Amino acid sequence: MKVISGTLKGRNIIGYNIDGTRPTMDRVKESMFATIQDYVKDSAVLDLFAGSGNLGIEAISNGATKCYFIDNNKEVIKVLNQNITNLNIKSNSKVILSDWKKSLNEFSNQNIKFDLIFVDPPYDYDVYEKILEKVSTLNLLNDNGLIILEHSNLKLKGTYNNLTLYKEKNYGNKSINIYKKNWQHFPYMIYFI
């Protein structure tokens, strides 16, 4: 597993085969970052089910200022910290051993907001809609911020409070849904001549 773009392009990320993790495939990651590239530079990022740190590290490599890496698996956290040390990105990283619900509540309590939130849990976790609702309710995204979800072709709604579906892409048995805060999407426009 490698960083595919940015200042760390080509550098190795260890932890591809950690039990309980499912790293994002390179072609999916490449497409995902091509879609969000205009939002990454100088962003505050949350990698909510971080695993090896694959997505958050890619964001830092592409100019994100800070990434909070959350995972509730102690073994995963060890590997994640090793990746951060190996890539010399400690000053851009904060690693937290916690579950998603506690961490989101804690960010709300500390008034920490994000420009990008990656949500890539194990596919059998039924948490996607709960996370979308909680991120919206706690107001954890900055205006025009994005929440990016990788899932196994679930049918998610187009809107969750102030989060609206911005882009959706399918890759065989995987899908990426990107929701944007305060984005007004009009399914059709009427032109007057």
C-alpha cells in the first residue's frame, strides 16, 4: 500500500493486512481524491475509522493542515503511529484511541470542526446514517465541508439535515458517497430565453 499523490507520493504505508481492517483500494482512493482535490489543501481532516491511516495520510500528502485519526483497536493504533513516524507527519497528525460516537461528542464539546471527514468502517457496521445524522446535528463540518463515505452499495438518502449528496460513484461492489454541508442541488433548472 502506497501514498498515490502529493508530497509523499510513492511512500509505503504499512498495515495492509491488519485483522479487522479493509483498506481502500488504490483506484478507488485515486478517484476519490481526484473528486475532492479542490477541498484538501489547508483543510482540517477527520479519518474516523482510520485503520492504517491510508485516507488521512493521503490528505496530508495533498496539503491538509491537520488530520485527526480515530480508531478503537489498540493494535491498529500502533501501526498507525508507526506510519505517522515513518512518514514524518507527526506535526500534522493527532491519533486518538476511541470509538466514533465518543470522539464526535468530544469534538463537539471542544468546538473542533472539519473540512473533510472520511468514514470507512468495516462494511458490516450499520453506522453510516447514524454518523451522517450526528455530524449534522453536532455541526462538525465547516461550511461547504465534505463527508466522504465508502460502503458496499448501500442505498443512502440524498439529504441528512444540512448535508446533501454532492457526488456518488460506484466501483463494482463498493460505492463512495460524498455529502456537502449547506449545498443546494437543483435536480433541474429552467432557462428563460
